[in-house]
Amino acid sequence: MEIFSITIDDGKAPHKYEMELPSVAAAKKELTRIFGDMISNGTDEFWSARDWRISVSKAGMPLFVLRASALELGGPVAAFQ
């Protein structure tokens, strides 16, 4: 098992955690699942924060970042053709 350092920033304040997982591939899968759950369970917070991200590193080396942004447009959106 490997120790991963995770920083979750929901637009308010970053929160740091450590997670033990078997591999980088497993970390990608688990953090993508967590990120999806965070957004789907906190839709109001997501739209008010506008930018959420999860940064993952191992032994101080950055590995990947998951990022989702919400952007409201001021006018009507044309239908795709």
C-alpha cells in the first residue's frame, strides 16, 4: 500500500488528508469517485463556490489534479446543431 497526500479545495478552504491505496491507478479511481460524490451531493455548494479541485501527491511529488468549474452565462444558450 502507498500513502497519498490529498488536498480537497471546495472553494472555501483547502482540507488536507492522507489516504492509503495500493497504486496510482487506484488513487485515480478512488479520488474520481469521491470527487463525483462531492459534486453530486453538494450541488448548491458547487454552484456557489464555482471551482472545486482535488490535488494528489505522493512523497511530495504532484501526481494529478481533478478540477470542476461551474460557470453561469448571462444570455440564452443556443441549441447544438
